[in-house]
Amino acid sequence: MLTTNLAITFHGIGEPIVPLSEGEGRYFVPVETYRRTIACLDKLEQQSGCRVVVTFDDGNLSDYEAGVPALLDAGRSGEFFVLAGRIGQQGYLNGEQIREMVASGMKIGSHGWDHIDWTKLDEAGRQREFHDARRRIEDEAGVPVLTAAIPFGAFDPLVLSSLKAAGYSQVSTSTSGMGYRDAWFRPRWSVQQDFSPERDLPPRMSFKQILKGTAYAQLRRLRYRI
């Protein structure tokens, strides 16, 4: 079976509301670029035979203000990975907004608590990032949280085995490339501020990328036993 699933990740849409960490600004895309992206996905899927999944990391307020409306207009849903420690803070989603998103058909996952490197966690840190964060997000969302996205895409065998032991049904990374639709490990591609959907998406949905994604999926299964 070939990989035909392309997951793309948005971090922020439009102008940031709060000060960003160094380098974080390059992951904020203009609102118009985001809207063009969502509007063209159906056509690109028909042309390529691939499926595009739209995901969002960090729980920025722009997820609610710009992300969800464009998805609803296009008849699509998205997956939003929220940072538990930022819920309700200025510039980020609050509980009421998260519940509205769920009610509109959006999926909510965990991005952890503090947006830190999970490969450097001790046992207490893994408890906070993998378990406490999920419970906080579930309390706000009112639904079970079954999926997680790894901050910075930083993982090792211990991170993956810990997430699997914690019962997450799917884990997303920043490993670029195609993947299987229902695979436990999901590669994703993070778009940046100079992104153009018309220019940048078709090459990532080519048959060459499908074959490459299939090969890498098999290698990951052997290396990480996932």
C-alpha cells in the first residue's frame, strides 16, 4: 500500500498578537495565503489522488479567528494541537473557543504543556507533558484527547514508546513527507511565511513523493517498531 496522506501544519495566521520566540515568526502566514490554501485543496486532491490533512500547533487565537472559518466555508475540518499551559492566555485559545471548535466538527489534540523538547524530559516532565496536559485540555474541550503533536518534531525511541504507553492513538511530528492515513506515526510539513499553495503543494503530492513516503514509512517501522 502506498502513502497518499499529506499533513500540513499551520502555527499562526496573520499578525502575531504576542511577542514570539526567536525564529517563530517565520511560521506565521498571511491570512490571504491561508485562505487560498484551504480553497484549493479539493482540486489538488482530485488531481493527485492524495488526501490533505490540515493541522495547527500551539493553540494560537488565529486558529479560532481565521483557521476555523475558512475550513467551514470549504466544508473541511482541521486538527488543532493545543498547549495546555497557554489556554486562556492573551493571544491563545480559551476554553469556550475550544468547545465551539469541537462543536463545529474540529478535532483537538495535545501539544503538551510548556512547548519544550520532549527528548530532555525526566519522569516528572513526561507526566506533565503527556498526561497532565491531556487532562487539562480534555477538561476545557469536553471531549477525550486521543492524539498528540511533538514540539519541534524532537523525538527519540523513549518519547515514542512513552506516548504509545500513554495511550495516544496517533502522534504527529515535524518529519516532512507523505504518510499513511491511519498510521500511529504521522509525518507533517510545517508551512512558513513565504509559502505559496499553488507553487509548493503539488510537488509534495507527486508520485515521487508518494514512493519516497512509502519507503520511509517502512524504515520507521523497523527502526522504532511503530
